[in-house]
Amino acid sequence: MIQKKIAHNPLGAHVAVVGATGAVGREMLHCLEALKFPVREIDLLASKRSAGRVVDTPWGRKTIQTAQEFDFCGVDIALFSAGKDVSLELASRVVDAGALMIDNTSAFRRDSRWPLIVPEVNGHLIELKSGIIANPNCSTIQMVLALKALDDAVGIDDVRVVTYQSCSGAGQKGIDALLDETRMALEGKRSATSKVHARGIAFDVVPQIGALLDNGNTEEEEKMMFETRKILQREDLRVCATCVRVPVVRSHSEVVSLVTRKALSIEEAQAILDDMPGLRVTDIRQPGAYPTATQAENLFETLVGRVRRDPVDPNGLIFWIVSDNLLKGAALNAVQIACAAWNQE
Ligand SMILES: NC(=O)c1ccc[n+]([C@@H]2O[C@H](COP(=O)([O-])OP(=O)(O)OC[C@H]3O[C@@H](n4cnc5c(N)ncnc54)[C@H](OP(=O)(O)O)[C@@H]3O)[C@@H](O)[C@H]2O)c1
């Protein structure tokens, strides 16, 4: 794949949204509008199943086209959220056509040729060139915002995270499964299995997201550990993740424990986290005003609370962090990358 500089059209960009009918794709359209991304032309793409459907958008009525039959020539920025296989299938066509592919799937996150970006953390790596920029996993993005702030301020080591991830992390079908299974359970027909989640999710918590690997970790846990080191450029950072699916529709919550190289008071740690762009500590001088998953729904900010010292380590710090997985965890981060790339000229 040869990378070419994209010609910056002052009238705006030609954007293609691949996976436009999905949980993330729909939020991408919302974020493009909310961030006032200069859209000159937009194409909405999905599978054959949705082709021909007409959708009202802020840029007029658009007909969904089949991604595999679409010609990417003339597209400046292609936002992908149609699953790993679709990204792998279409990437060379997008890049060879001279477009920048911003990919929400796991297809290219481990590929050392392409950057893995959270704009507030490593946005300096963004370039307006054809090629690929990978968007990290939803649970990683919200955590690295906080890790970056603390690492820059005092240095961090030994990160342990436990996640409480919502069902929309598995897309629209993940939400539908939660609602269907809950309805069935209320009718006395609770199922131990699920068509989407690793186990029946109604009134339960499930410590498995993605396949279970031979080393005992799950795919989701491996993603969090690898991606955190790549984004922070801290190959030495020890990260241990446990990822859990919970019966929540939207927003992922996490408990993060880490060791700082200099001991911080709670007030100092709160101030460092609150100063980080994209983060807000909700309970400064207001104990009990910690955030929850439903409070974070539809917010662009990631919320932090319950910052406390770890009683078993003088340099240990623990906090709770919550973010809308469909926004900062996916669509918003991708559109922020698009904005930063386009504004570079
Ligand atoms: N949900 C999250 O929190 C989250 C966060 C970060 C990253 N991601 C990643 O983003 C991707 C999409 O997630 P989602 O939650 O939006 O899933 P989703 O709600 O299931 O939507 C999937 C989208 O992909 C399209 N699609 C599926 N198969 C296709 C094919 N063969 N060719 C073309 N288009 C196809 C679907 O189109 P049809 O309507 O035609 O089926 C739909 O638009 C996944 O790779 C996921 O891992 C999700």
C-alpha cells in the first residue's frame, strides 16, 4: 500500500461511513455533525442486507450502498465499523484509492505499520495521508486517558483493571440479546446461554468477552493489555486486565488500580485527572457524586470518581472510570481523529 498526501479541499471532505447502519456507525453520523466536521459529500455503506434503505442524515436523504460494490476513488476519509473481516477485505482498496481509513475494528491495531490513536494521548501521530489509523478497543480508550495524565505527571507502573462492560459493546445485537433475555427471564424462562454473549446475560455478570485463550486470558483482556502499551509507548508497562460483561445497555465502567512513582494525595490525583482533556472528575469535594454507566450515556466526556489511596501500597491509587463505549469508546474517537487529520492540511 503506497501512502499519498490527501489533497485538502477547502469545501470539505468526501466521507464514506462503512457500517453506517450499526450501533457505532449511527453514532459516527451524529459525531460528524456534533463536531462540525466539514462534510462535502458522504456515502453510507453496509452489507447487502441494508442496501437500498433510505436514511435521513444532516446532509440530506442517503441510500445505503453495499460496501463491497463501492468505488472508494475520490473518498478522502473512510470511517470503518463493519467488523474485522470487512476491514481486512476492503483496506487495500481504500488505501490504493488514496483515502485515509480510520478503522474501529481490531484488524490493524497490532499492525506496527499503522498507528493506534487516542487524539488526547498520541494525536501527534495523525497525518492527512492515505493509509490506516486504527481506533483502539472501547475499554482501552477510556482507561488510557487517565493513565496518560498520571504517567506524564508522576510516572506509573503496574496497572490492574477490572471492567464492567455494557452489552452494546457487542453491537446492536448485543443490546437486543440483553433486552430479549431479560424479557424471557421475567417470564420465568431464564436461559443460561445467549446467542451473542458468552453466557445468558439477564440478571447476571459474565467474566468473558471474546474467546478464552490457552493462557487463561480472554481476547478482550489481551486487547486491553497490548493496546495500552502501544498507545502509551510504554512497552515496559505491566498491565493486567479482567473484562466482565454486565447487564447494562450502554457505557463501560472500570476499576483501575496502579502504582505511581511519587505518592499523590487524593486531591493531587483528582486535579491531574480533571485537567486531562476529555476527562472530568465528578466527585471533587462531593463524596458520593461518583459517576455511573447511565450518567455517562450520550456524553462526550469520560467520567472519573472514587479516587482513593490503595491501603496495601503507599504509592497505590484506585479510581472508577466510566465512558460511553459507542462515543469515546468508538465513534467519537474516530471522528476526533478525522477532525485532527483534516485540520492538519
Ligand atoms: N460497540 C462498541 O462499543 C464498539 C466499540 C469499538 C469498536 N467496535 C467495533 O466496531 C465494529 C462494529 O460494531 P457495532 O457495535 O456497530 O456492530 P453492529 O451494531 O452489529 O453493526 C455492524 C455494522 O456492520 C455492517 N456489516 C456487517 N457485516 C457486513 C458485511 N459483510 N459487509 C458490509 N457491512 C457489514 C452492518 O450492516 P447491516 O446493517 O447491513 O448488517 C452494520 O452496519 C465491530 O468491529 C466492533 O468490534 C464496536
